[in-house]
Amino acid sequence: MENVINRINHWIHSLPKEYNAMSETEISNRPSPNKWSKKEILGHLCDSAINNIERFVKIQYEEQPYVIQSYNQEEWVVVQNYQERPLDEILTLFQTLNYQVINIFIKIPVEKLSYLCDIGNNHQKTLEWLIQDYHEHMEHHINNQILIKNNN
């Protein structure tokens, strides 16, 4: 858990520097019509935080297994119009949401990490797995899409 918190905290502080070192063209370019720009990927990470905050909280008190509700990631990015929003707004949202994620993680009692959730098709995972998955998802997008130069 400590490693996950440290890594998220790392991105809260370093991702704004990474984005601010990029040109507007680089952060706004969509490599193809069906791919997100780096701005939209950052927005998607905000949407992931929004949806997962609810999960991280509810799994701790609702009946187990807590059933994970999916969300339409593409529509969330479109409806929230990340492509046209100022980068500073999206970066601030990313930071604020992930500070909240860390706050939740710090307060989870160890015994609740084994609480179960249904991730779909009656597949059950633990809260600890869900936390790790959130972190891995974030790192995937940052390392494989945001920090690479061609955004493929």
C-alpha cells in the first residue's frame, strides 16, 4: 500500500511539470480520430479517480461482494470536453482527486483490504486488488501514452 501511495503522490507532483514542458500541439494532438489526445488521457485519469473514489469508499461498508458499476469511458471524456478545457484546470482536478484517493487509502483498516468486490461476470477481487489495479491503470496511461513523444 505504501508503494502505491508513494507512486500516486509522485505523479501528483511530477505530472504537471511533464505537461508544462510539452507544447500545446503535443498535448492536444489526437494521433488518429479514435485515439485520445494527451489532454484527454489526463481527463480520463480524472474520470477514473472520480469513479474509483466511490468504489474505494463503498466497498468498505456495503454488502459484499460490492458490485462494481462500469462507466462509459469514451462518453465521459466527450461529455466533459477535456479537449477544449484549459490544461491547468485538468491538472488541478487530477491533483485534487488523487490527493483524495491517497487520503482514502491511508485510512483503510488493514482488515478491509480483503473485502470483496464483483468486477463483472461474477469475478471477485479484493479491495487491495482494486487499489493495485487503479495504480497500474494510471501508470499504464502515463508511461505508455502521456510520456511518449508520438502518443500511439
